[in-house]
Amino acid sequence: MALARTSFQWLVWLYILGVVIQFFLAGLGVMGGEDIEPHEALGSLLTLVSLILLVLALVGKEGRAVIGMCGALLVLAVLQSVWAQIDEPLFLRAFHVFDALLIAAIAQHLGQRVGWPTVHRS
């Protein structure tokens, strides 16, 4: 259980870093005229990581609130690609940005709740 907990904590903070990088890549792709593919690739990776977070939270018995937040992250991560690919009506694509803000807020709250990983020395 301790390994699952520590792995979970590290992965939460890596996920938060990934979300920050994701915002940068989105801005670079939209405003900087750069390719959007790195943003899409990292988004796919973050979706996978949100699934792993949910599994680790369940295995580590993190509690209902943390498991619920991980479940919400997974659902929101999956919805990200749905919002980005909607053709009609186009205004629904705006939910991609709103969804990203929710992901960032939940991930940050999750990080505060689980805290920094501690290194145990033997």
C-alpha cells in the first residue's frame, strides 16, 4: 500500500506539471502558429495518466473523495477530445477550454489533498 501511495503522490504532481505544459502547448499551437500535435499527444498521455491515477487511488485505498476526483479527471480528460472534435455546433468546442480549467483546478486540489511524496530512507 505504501508503494501505491507514494507512486500516486508522484504521479499527481507529474500530472499537474503536465497540465501546466498542456496550457503552454495550446497557446503555442493556437497563438504562436506552431503545430498543435504536441498538445494533442500530451493530452492523450494525460488521459492515460488519469486512468492510472484512478487505479492507484483504488489500490491504495485513498478514500472516496480522492477516488472521486480521479474519476472526474478521467471523465474530463476523455471529454477533452470530444469537445475538440465536434463539428456542429461549433460553440461546443469552447467547452474544451472550460474543461481544461476544471482539470487544472481538480488536479491542483488533488495535489494539495495528497501532499508531497516523502522519501523513506532505510
